[in-house]
Amino acid sequence: MTYGALIFKGMPGRLQLHLHQLLPDHASIRSRTLTKEGRISRVALLIVVADVHTVLPKKPGNLVGIDWGVERLAMLSTGETIANPRFGAEAARGIGKAQRKLARAARGSRRRLKAVAHLARQRRRLANRRKSYLHQLTAAIAARFGAIAVEDLKVKTMTTSAKGTVERPGKNVRQKAGLNREILEVSPGMMISMLRDEAERAGG
């Protein structure tokens, strides 16, 4: 972890930072967005650099197709498979425990406020692990291939509830709910969006 500080015009003192990565040399900051999540504050910086083409353009014939899945996160047309890290399953026990603490806490109490903050931290930790993993994975794929083909997934349609209506109740509701959790766990929409961004940055 790298440490730094920001100084804002009109604001006394310095804002101490934990930088996830160093800014490129000679980059100029154009804008910043400050957000607060519980007790954690985040700063997103929009920067301008002289040249973003840090990787040589890939050969057009260097193509890969990616088939997304649940049991396995992805299968590449090269025959390689990418395992599903199942971060959600690992975090489920801690999140469930935090949810039960929140349910037992009286509304308006100090204990409830602490329980809300604790649950938010558990969920934020899970989201950060998932994003970090997908960033590393998609960057590695984009660095290898000049052209990447993926399925045209309709995640919203795929995760529609099977409950149905009172007049026409759905079938296999529990199984469909479990499948929905598995689909959302691997975040295919986020992965494809990151892959598109990484490929464009790498000249693919």
C-alpha cells in the first residue's frame, strides 16, 4: 500500500490517502470525486496523461473466445479454464452473522448503528475482493490477446425471479433463487465491462 496526501483549495490541512496505485509520471489531475461509505471515504481522480498506449498493438489474428459459466468462471477457446473463486461463499458466514446481529438490535439504538456499519464493512470487503480479482483477471487476458469475443449475456433476464404471481406461481423457486445467487456471484456483467475497458487500453 502506498501513502500520499491531497490538498484542496479552500480546505485547511491535508487529506491523507492510501493509494491503490501510483499516478503516472507527468499526469495532471482534472477533477476528483469524493464519496463516503460508512466510516470510509474514497477519492476517484480523473487524470490526463500524454500517452496511454503503454502496450504494443496486438496482432489481429491473436483471437480468443470466452464462454462464461457458473461452475467455472470462464472457459477460453484455447482450452484454458478459469476457476470460480467463490468469494461470496467465503463471505456468507460473516455477512449472515452480521445480518442476525442487526435483526436483534433495537431500532434507533447505538448497538443497531454499530451493527449497520459492521454489515456494510462485510459487504464492502466482499465487493472489493471481487472487483480486485476481476481487474487483475481481465487485465491479464487483455494483455495476451488482440481480439476477444464474449457471449452477449442478458444478465438481468437471466436473474429474473421465478416466484411468478399469486394466480400463476412459479416452479422450482428455491432452485432458481440459488442459481440467481450463483450468477450474481461471478458478476459476468462487471467482468465483460472491465474486459472491454482493459482491451481498449491495451490496444486490442
